Amino acid sequence: MKKIAFLFVICLFSCSNSTKINEEKFYDMYKEILLIRKENEDTTIANPQVRELYQKYNYPQEQFKYDFSELAKDNKTFARKIDSIRNVVNNFEK
């Protein structure tokens, strides 16, 4: 029984560490998506570019969406970071 409890604790510890979100990667990706969308309002052009971006970052879209929802749980911090990124993108001139 002690071995099972020990394995359970190890599993919990391992699982919680493996699901840690790489926030820097997430926010960099989010910024690049916004830049693509800003430059290309036509979704037939923008969507393939965003799909390429997921591959470039090795960041599946499903994982990105999950990370978005997890980070959004901290409403104030998330909103502040997202607003900051949007301001940078909106003021970005090429």
C-alpha cells in the first residue's frame, strides 16, 4: 500500500510539472498571430500563415487554446499582458 501511495504522489508531482505553461512562448505566439491578422484581414491568406506559425513554434493549436484558457484564469494578470501585446501590435508600423 505504501508503494502505491508513493507512486501516486510521484505521478501527481510529475503530471503537474509536465503541464506547466511556457508563458513566454505563449505570449510570443499570441503577438505573432495578432501581427499576421493585422497585416492580412483576408482569412484565406492569414489562416495558412497562422497554421505555419503553430508548426514553427511546435505549438499545436489545441494546446495554445488550452494554455489561453488556463492563463485567463488569472484575469487581472492575463488581461494586463494581453492588452499590452495588443497595444504593441496596434502601434506597430511596417
